[in-house]
Amino acid sequence: MSAKQAVVFDHDGGIDDLLSLLLLLRLPNIDVIGVSITPADCYPDDAVLSTKKILSLTGNTHIPVCVGNISGPNPFPPEWRAQPKVCHAMPVMLRTNSDSVNVSNAPAHEWMQETISKHPSKVTVLMTGPATNLAAAITDEQNGTRVKSNIERVVWMGGAIDVKGNVAMHDHNGTAEWNAYWHPKATRDLIDSGVNVLLVPLDATNSLPVSWSFLEKLATSQTPVSDLAGQFWAATVTAIPSYEFTYFLWDILSTCMLALPSKHYRVETGCIEVGITTPNAGQTLRGGTSKGEVSWVAEVDADVVRNMVIHYLSGEFSQAPSDFC
């Protein structure tokens, strides 16, 4: 096996973010060097507690945690933000002590600057929430350049390129994906930054709904990890009461991209322009006058991804699974 990828994981505390953390910690090619939290689709205290408990459960109490202090202009609905509280009410989570996990006092963007720029190897940044923390880190006049120079790539669950978005607000035309919409300027700053960015947009995740057949297959594993993952997903059945759409493997697919062989997905590259104001704030559209050339996952082999997820989300918490594919 080649050297492990150093990864900073930036998430926003939703159920799929916490599942992504559990999955990420079980990928054998990954060395997680820190976890940062964006106060977007969560309430930060809940996100921190669940993050610490997952790190403790998996024997990763050495991984530091930090929290962002920058808010986007387009808040997630409060019922969505409150819903992940159920995760640290699961029995195994309630039994887990997380006091030994260190939470940094530095805001996430400052912690990112320090951690990424000084790491001895280049760092991959996995983001499953809005781009706010990283955008602030790389646009800083004093430190941004050296942060960018030590980033291998950014893998971000964000955007909707050739498909409809999932924002349904009274002043929006429905073209944007929520992570990109929460903080449109941060989205544009990241895409225009020149950093190597791989978007995992709705174009790819739309092929991966959280179906009953997927959950049933996961449940057949009957292991501590698969049972906790299944309990998390069970809590999403009524997680989005305000709008009519299904829960998908949004963040999970983005996490899989760190280990999924390239033969199982197709990538496109081009210039992406970001809408900043209503009615299309956060829209990520091809072309235009933007200088932001990025890559995005256009399609994936959904069956392979589902099998990969079940493979890694099985076993004991203390056991690392073998390679997949």
C-alpha cells in the first residue's frame, strides 16, 4: 500500500457528516490529522459532542477537533440543524466517554492555516459542509498562499452542475445545492482560488438514494459498526419534513472518493461560475466569465459505491477493514 493521505475533514454536523467521519476513519489509506466543524447544518455543541464520541469509539482520541466561527448568510432550517442531536443519544454513544479528545480554542480557519501549512506532507481537505472555513483560510492575505501551496486537493460535496439544485426557498429559483448556497461567496472564493478542487455535486449523488434495500443489506452485517451506522440512517427517515426529497449518500460518496478506484467514476473538468445573489445564490454553472476551473464527479458506479460503504461500515470499532476494490 502506498503512503497514507493526510486528510483534514471539515464537516457541518449533519447525520451524513457523522456517518462520513465514521467511514473516513475506517479507510485504510487515510491518516486523519484533524476535524473541523462549520456551524451550518447543525448546532455546534451537538456536532462537537458527536464528533468526539465517534473519535473515542474508534480509538482516535489523538485527532484534534476545532469549530468555525463564521456564519453563512443563508441559514439551514432550524429543524434540520437540531435533528442530528439524536446521534449522540444512541446507546453506544451514550456509553462512550469523549473527555480525552482535544478541542482547539482557535477558530477553524485559523487552525486550518496552522495545521495545513506546517504539515510535512501535502494535505487533502475533505469537506462535506459549506466551504466557509477553508475559503477563509486560503483567502487570508497573510497566510493564504502558504496554505494553498500545501494542499494536495480538495474534495467537496457541493454544487449542482447539470441538474436541479435542492434549495427550495421563497426567494430562490432552485438552481443551487445547499452547501454552496449557505455561503455563496465562500463557494466562489474556493472555486476561483486555483486550488485543485474535485466537486462531488448532486449530479453524482442523485444516483445514490438511501434505499431500504441498502439499509437491509447493511443490517445483515450485524456488527457494532454497521449497527451504529444503521441507527444513524434510521434517524433520517423523517429528517427532512419540510421539503419533499429523499436522503442520499451525499457526504458518503464524497468520502468514498478518497479511496474509490478511478475506473468506477467519471470526472469532467471546466470553468464554473458561482451565483452570489438571489434568485440563484450558490448556483454552480458551467462557463461564463469565471476564472474558476475545477473538476467534478459526473457519474459513478452506484452499486460499487454501495458495496464499498457496506464493506467499510462493518466489523468491530477496533478493527480496520481490508482494502476494497
